[in-house]
Amino acid sequence: MTVRGSVYAWCGCRDENTGRRMGSRCPRRGQRGHGSWYLSFELPAGTDGARRRVRRGSYPSKDAASRALSQLIMPAPGGRETAPLTVGQWLERWLDQRAGRRESTRRGYASHVRLYLAPYLGRLLLAELSASQVQAMFTAIARQHAAAGQPVTAATLNRVKATMRAALNGAVRAGYRADNPARHVELPPARRPRAAVWTSERIEAWEDTGIRPPVAVWTAAQTAAFLNAVRGHRLYAAFHLIALRGLRRGEACGLRWRDLDLDTGTAVICGQLQEYDGHLTVAPPKTPHGERAIALDRTTVAALRRHRELQQAERQQAGDGHHDSGYVFTGLNGDPLAPDRLTRIFKVLATAAGLPPVRLHDLRHGAASLALSAGTDLKVVQDMLGHSSIVLTADTYTSVLPDIARKAAEDTANLIIEAGCLVPGTNRRRRPAPKRPRRSAAKTRPASQHAGPMRTTRSPVIPRPTTGHTSARMHAPEHGKGHVRTGAPPGT
């Protein structure tokens, strides 16, 4: 559709005879206070066939109105002037261009557009979209969800903002905008929840209040109790593998027997299963680093061997009704297991085991924490989980277990104690100070029996000699050379 548009002058003065606005017929039009310039064009008819006319005004001159009209009417790739795009129209076009993206990513974009972006900004012209309008949208989203009793999280708002920025960056690259107004929007920071360990104190608080941490992990004893409780279940190997090796649920469901080498104890993670509209889809791992090879301990290898024997028995029992899909974890008929179904089974088993609640994905958090408590290097834990950054592993997926935290505190205290026993600047230990013997009470004379003032010293208290004492010593017989004169009264 070719759009020309038009600019015109308009004045608000009224005719004295008819009372109608004179508009462009005002004789004083163009003078100060008498009218301004406007632009006008039409958009394509809506889905209901209604006419959609756009007007903008209050421009000081004809040139200013013409420049604004040229900014709104974008040239098409063929050089034709086309109708200005609304934000909603551009979002639809942008989503169509996301066909090559990962299906889960594209569905996330489409969900944000349908629930937030199109309802709030869809009718606005793309060329006129401002940062204040985008900011007002996020404010309205937060207020409306809070009023409905379902407050939206900062993480959700930031993901919607990321979708908006990506869409408007596409509009900038296509030449429909000169800048991206979503860049200037301010939102509360989204913080990754840290996994909390189910200590006895936290369990008591949960039982009293019913409030549980958003992300929680079991201790080693609780994990062992769960695995012992579900040892007889046909999917025990799946929960054992996730709890010890930290696989995502989609990676566990997408694991094939050809990806395992039980003789060498190795598993290659090269894909995952995702469910959309009731259909399972094979997809690559969540990130490029998700394609990895992980080592399997002997207990996990033994569990997988028993699981393979059980699966072969189920195949023989089912006969022709069994489908040999090649997946490790399947239903009774051999079809691959949906991740949501594995989650539901885990929830039932965890509740029956009488343990505090955790999600199936929290077993992945717990696997990282247990590996850390076993002394595994953080880089090895990162490779096991398939993270692209070691910072993500340290900040999100490792929770310091109480025993490890207590041992670290004791080690720090012992370090200070050991350092206090060294001679400063050397590695030599201090010699313990000799203990001074204490005088018995029988040998200590009460101070009240001595005459004269007393001086307090570390040595035994000795009275100051008096004049009587001095004269007595002058007339007293002399003793041996080894005698020590103390100035004490005779006879003492």
C-alpha cells in the first residue's frame, strides 16, 4: 500500500456568525497564537475493516510537519513509501523471522509478545515508540499482577525486556528506527536464587509455616534415603543418574543406549527431549557446552546395567506391542519418556518417602553440591553440568552443605591457633613459658605483722628498715660471709 500523507495548517478560531471552527480559513492563520501545522495519513484497515486514520499536530511550521511525516512513512525495500508500521505489526514480522531459532527460544519470544508486548504497545506506531512508553508498560505489568495477587518476578520482567530489546534491535537494523528505546528502561535486578540445604532447622520452619525455599537441595543423607526408598521402582536408574551426575531432565529422557559405554563408564550427552503441544521433539542441549562426556561411577554403571536387564524383560513380556525406541528411559511400551511425566513420577515418590520437598531439577543442584562436598574441583563440576561459565556453577548450582561449612570454620580457627604458636617471622614454634612455683600459705607471713609501709612487688614483701632496726644491727655480732642482710628485725 502506497501512502502519501499530507500536511495542513489548522486554527482553532471560531466564526463569529456560525460558531464553527474556521480551521484553514482563519484570516490570521500563520500569526502567533493562530493555528499550527498538522500531518495526516491512513493505516491499512484493521481486521474488522474499520478505517484507521493517524493525525499528529502542533508543529510550528510546514517544514517541521513534513519532516515528521517523512520519519513516519518509511521507504520500502523497493523504494516505495509504505504505511507506517505499528509495534504489533513489527512484532509479528519479527517473530516470523525467528524461524531458524531454537523452538524453545521462539516459543518464549511468542509468549512474551502475546502476553505483554502486543497488549500494551501493539497499537503504537513503531517510529514514535519512546523509552517512557516502554517504561510505563513495565510499570503497568507490575501493578496489575500485584493487584491480582500474582506478583511478577524481576526475572520475568527482565526476560520480557530482553525480548523487547531484541525485537527493536531488528527494527533498527531494518531501518525503521534510529535507536532502541528499550535500552533505557530501568528494572529491578534479577538475582539467581541460591539453593538452600534442607537442614533440621529449615525443615522445622517449613513444617510450622508451610513456606519453603524457591530452590532447595537434600543433604547426602536425605539423597541416600530417597534412593533407598525408590530402589524397587522401574525408573530408579534415572533418578540415580540425575542425583549423582546432575543431568537435566530433558537430557536424561533423551539419553540413548548408543550414548552409553558401560564398560568404560562414560556417557555422552548430545541431545535432549522437549515436549510441545503434547508432542516430543529431539533438540540439542540447552547450550553448546551442554554437549559433553561425563564419567559414570561404579554404582551408576551397576544401576544402568540392572535397568537394561529390566527393560529387556519388559520387551519380552510386551511382545509385538513393544516399541524399541533405543532410549534408556522409556514407558512400558518402549516409547520415550516425556520430561513432564518424569517430573510427576518424582514428585509422587519424593512425597511418599517422607522427605522435604524438592523439584526434580533440584537433584541437579544437589549433585553439584555433593560433588563439591566430596572434594571435587569446581572446574570438574562445571564440565559435569555442562556450564559455559564457572561463575554460573559457583553462584547458582553449589550449596555449601552444613558439614562442609562447619569443617571450613574449624580449619580457619585452627590456622589462627597454629599461627599463634610460631615465632613471628619464622617457622619455629614458641617455647612454652615456664610455670613459676607458687609459695605455700604457711611460708607467707601476713603483712599485718610487719611494721612500716609495704611495697607491692613480684618478690616477697620486704619491710623498709627503721632506725631501731639499724641501731640493733650495729651492735649485733657478725655472722659468716654467706649471710645475707635483709634489713629484717632480729630473730626473723
